[in-house]
Amino acid sequence: MATYVVKISSQLTWNIPAYASPILKAMRRNRVVVVSGGAVRRGIEAAGLTMATATTLQMQAAAGPGQLELMKEWQACCGDTKIAQFLYTHHLFDDPTNNIREVIDQALDMGMLPVANGLDTVTNEETRLTAKVSENSGVASRLAVILEADTLVMLGNQPYIYDSSPETNPFAQPIREVIDLSDEFLEQFPKEEAQDGSFGGIRANVESCLYAARRGVKVVVTSGRNHKNLPRILRGEEVTGTVFRPQKAM
């Protein structure tokens, strides 16, 4: 039985059924934990605002109702399988007395699907930019390590991680495999905010991937818009994407 952590970016969560179906099928033989974006975006748009112009406080206020809507949608797509919601901040991950693994293990043993994300209502902007944990790539990488996952799946808009942003550089080159897990590899990616106003960007995603791979977790970054990718990964098959080869645990 393999353990998968699947991170689904905010832009993809308008089609939750496309991801819920293969996840439920995989749960018959494997352990799956989801890290789902979309809470802040749902709350912001329901309030008549936009991600690009909303202030940090507006995003935090909107995260609460947005989270409720997001969980309702996940539950509606999962039928009789109960959703177990988990919200995290970097403080909890850094607390050596946390029982994150024990609680998620229990939820899985009870047949639940854990769906996690960052606790946006209490996370300030400074924490986001320095800790790199409250954004969901960081949450996913931390959970993958804590759960000793076999594979961390990062689903986004692009089929690869590129050496620069393909949205601004037509000559950006895809990175198909990462074996070099050094800080030097990370430094080629500039610090930036995601183009859509959400948190993260290329560097934050790469840093999260490196965090997990350095601790023995295989990471696959691929397009969630190709709905064949996730089922194939959950069957143990290869897909088009960027693979971070894990460093062997000491």
C-alpha cells in the first residue's frame, strides 16, 4: 500500500469531480491525502472582489466562508466517503509535540479522505513570504514528509516546471528531471508572487519540492488540466512532467 499526497492548485478546483473520482478509486488500495487550494478564491469572488486587487485582510476574512464552500464541494463529490478537514499553520508544523501524523493516520484508517490546506484566516503576509509553509505547496511538502509518503503530486496549470516563466518568456525550457537538490539549483528561480495574485510562484513551488525530495519523497509536478495524469500517477505510471528524484533517507 502506497501513500500519496496530492496538491491541487486553486485554479483547478473549479472541477473537483475530475480529481475526486480517481482519488476515491485509488483509496481502495492506497492511502491518499489531498491538499486543496480554492478557499480564498471562492470567498473573494463571492464577496465581489478579485484576487489581484484584494488586500491581505480581505483575503483572510474571505477565507472562512470560502473554506466552508470548498469543503461542501469536496463532500458532494465524494458521496459516502467522509471528508476530514485539516487546517495548518507553519507554527504547528514546527511544534515537535504535534500529532499531525497520528490524526491523519486515524482518519485514513476510518475510511476518510483528509483534505488539508493552510489556515489563511490567521496567517499574516510576513509569515507567508518568510515561512513558505502557509501556501499550499509548503503544506503539501511538509505533510508528505511527516506521512513518509511515497509520492507527492503537485497538480497545476503547466505540464512542467520551467527554467523561467513560460507566461512571460516564450523560450522557457521545461525541466523534466531534477537530481540536483542543492540550493544552487533553487537560486536560478527568482523570488516572485504568482501571476494570478495567489500565493507562491515558481520559486516557492520549487522550494517545496526540494524540501520533500531531500527527505526521501518522490515529487511529480504535472498539469492537472490533463485529467489523465492523476489517475495514471495513482496507478504508479509515468506521466509528462517534472520529477524530483528523492534523496535516500539516512
